[in-house]
Amino acid sequence: MSFRSLTPIQQRRLRNFRKNRRGFWSLWIFLALFGLSLVAELIANDSPLVVSYKGDLYFPVVQSVPEETFGGFLPTEADYRDPFIADEISANGWMVWPPIRFSYNTINYDLEVPSPAPPSAENWLGTDDQGRDVAARVIYGFRISVLFGLTLTIASCIVGVVVGAIQGFYGGKIDLLGQRFIEVWSGLPGLYLLIILSSIVQPNFWWLLGIMLLFSWMGLVDVVRAEFLRARNFEYVKAARALGLDNRKIMFRHILPNAMVATLTFLPFILTGAITGLTSLDFLGFGLPSGSPSLGELIAQGKANLHAPWLGISAFVSLSLMLTLLVFVGEAVRDAFDPRKS
């Protein structure tokens, strides 16, 4: 879709977004970093990208190759860091390794110093207290944090927009009951409930997402509700109702587009809050399962290992860079939808 095919209002918003150079370039930098994290298996992995052995090509990143294929004795998946397997492949072919030869859960048993080990040519950002590569965990942790934040933001927006639209459009007792329910529900101690549930079931990505969704959907309700309360008495809404349109079409075809203008300006900041919430839970030990590539766990390790400053610095730089870029993007989106800017 070309620029000229957009409506005048859309063109003005796009121009305002581009005028905010800091937010515009922050968006591209964030998308580039997120795109690289999506192919983290090609950047940080304990298996080669391509293996050529006796004229045959293998792709260990996407397929499991048994050790017997390379002259070993076991039917299990080959350990390409094993000196015997590495020498056998080198004598009969070649391997192409990713830039970082460790995955997020790979333990480096060849360290010359006790873990956590300082940065070196093999471990660019050092290792944590279990001997796992910090650079690999930062890359995988960046991906899971952004994916979790995006999923939670989208789900929260859907629920919040629907609830706010129903309250604002119908008003009266529905609005009153909805507001009282939100007041009670928002007063529940979400962290305490999460701690109690964590002692009953083992948390995972989707379980944690569902629990956080229960308390994060209220963020957009007030904004959407106010827009619907204001727009339901507009003349074009009354005209649509007089022409016989049902309430569902009036709500989502005529009023919702106006409410989405205010909603979109909040999305980057909601995403930032979702990422911060996941990181905080991981730091406290109530987030993702133990061993998951988590920036919050890396912060906790930095706190517990003050003699290894590379842990805290790596976590701080990666998390602060991510949140800073999102805040700059949010400011540019807000400027884009500001009707006072031409």
C-alpha cells in the first residue's frame, strides 16, 4: 500500500510519526533486535548449522542426527562438542557453527575458572553461576520477554476494549455493576494469589500468561468506556440507530474506530508494563519455570553474585535498552495521533 493511497488523516499521522526521529528510529532498532531474536537458534546454539560428513549434508539445528551417523556408538543425538565427534567430522567433512556455540541451557564444562566466569573469546558476556553462556541467555530472554509482552498486550486489549465498549455504550446499571466489579477485582492482591497458585501447580508460559491476564485487562477499560459514553450521543450514531442498525454494528463499526485512536497510544506503554511484570516475577522466583531464559533470573543472579558484575550489567543493559526503545516508540505514536499536530 503506497503513501498516496492512505486517507489524509492517515497521511498526517504517518508524517507526525516520522517527524519524531527518535521514536521512528527506535522502532526500526527494536524491530531489528526482535527479528534477530526470532532466529536465536541460528545465532546461539550448541549444534552446528550445517554438517558435511562423507558427502552427506546434515542440518542439526532443525533435525536430530544420532551419534552413530558420525562413527559413534550410541543411538542418541550427537554431541558436536565432544572431541571424538568433532575430530571425526573434521577428518571426513566440515561444520559451520553459529556465532555463539552455546544455547541458553548449555553448560560450559571446559571453563578454566570457577563459574560465574568472566567474559572471554568463547563466552562473550561470561557465564552465570551454573556455567551457562550469558550472551545466549540474553538473546533467548529478549525473545521470550517480547513475545510474552506482545501476547499479554493483545489479549488484554481485546478483553479491555470489549468490556469498556459494553459499559460505555449501554451505561446505566450495566456500567454501574461493571465499575463496582472492576473496583473490587483491581483491589485483589494479585502477587499473593500468584504465590499461592505457584505452590500448587508448576507455572509455565501459558499458565503465567493467563494469571497475569486476569489482572491486566482493566488498563484500557476506562479509556474505551469514556470514548463510548461520549460518542453514543453523537448525531451520526443516532442516525445509524434510526436507520435500523443493531447495537453490535453501531458499537464496532461506528464508535470503536474513534475509541481505538486513544487506545493505540497506550499500547507501547502497556507492552512495557507487561515485560516489566514478567521480569519482576522472574526476579522473585514466581515467573517462568527454573532454567528458562529469563532476564529476571539473570538480574537475580547478578544480585546474588556481586563479584561477577557482568551478570548485572548484561541484564541491566538488555532490559533498559528494550524498555527505552519501547518508550520512545510510544512517544512517537502519541505524537502521531495528536490532533493538535499538523
